[in-house]
Amino acid sequence: MKFKQKLMSSFILLLTSVTAYGQYTYDEACDILRKNGYTISDGKYNYLQQGYSFDYTRKFQEGNHYAVIAYTGSEYVKDIGLLLWLDNGELLFHQPYLGSNSESANFAVKWDREVKIEIRNESSTYPDYKFYCGFVIGYKKMDDQRSNGDGNRSIEIKNTRKN
């Protein structure tokens, strides 16, 4: 019995250290946005099995430039999906088969409108388990965007499209 307990505690220790290695956290996602001049406005998360998703709809305002970073808290999620849907059902953003545990998009809207953010656990090492998946939204005024004349942005922020 003592051997079994020792084995189990070693397994839990190993699992904890493996899970902590390579995680992409909420704070890291916020830091990326802040370094790119964005103000953090919102963030949500859920625990998802492979093939499952959750969504969140909110109003985005004209005159702002938005960035969304989707991330996972587990190295066992091999591909997280980020989809952005306009209020008329049009797909604004999706990069299929990226094979990454983080994904990002940035965009602006021509007028105030609702956008649905969908986060998917596209692929996991253990498909029957649920893993932490979330997103963070940042914004900055379009005037601020133009005043940053050098245009330097982190490679995590990409795919600007105005709809």
C-alpha cells in the first residue's frame, strides 16, 4: 500500500510540473496586448474537450481597433481555434489548421456592431479530457493606432481587416 501511495504522489508531482511547463496564461496574453498599445477590456475562459467550443458575444465600437488573443493553459491542447463572427453571421476571422496553443486576430468595425468570439479546442493529446481555454480582448482608439508611426507590433498580433 505504501508503494502505491508513493507512486501516486510521484505521478501527481510529474503531472503538475508537466502542466506548468509551456502554459500560456491570461497574464501573458494581457502583457502582449499591453506591449502593443492595447487596453485590456475583457476576457473569458472555459474548460473544453477536443472538438468543443464556447462563445461570447459583445458590442464592438466604431473608432476602436481591437485585438483578441485566444490561448490555452495546457500544453496538451495542440490546436486552439479562434473564430470571429459578425452579427449578420459572416465569418470575420478564422485560420484553420494552425496547430498552435495560441492564436490572435485584430480588427476594426465600420460602425458599432456585435461580434461573436468563438474559442475551440481543435486538437488535444487526450481528447476525452477538458482543458483550460480562454481569450483576452484589447482595444485602442484608431487615432492612437495612427500616432504610433513606427508600426512595430508583436508577431502575435496579425490579420487586420476592417468590416
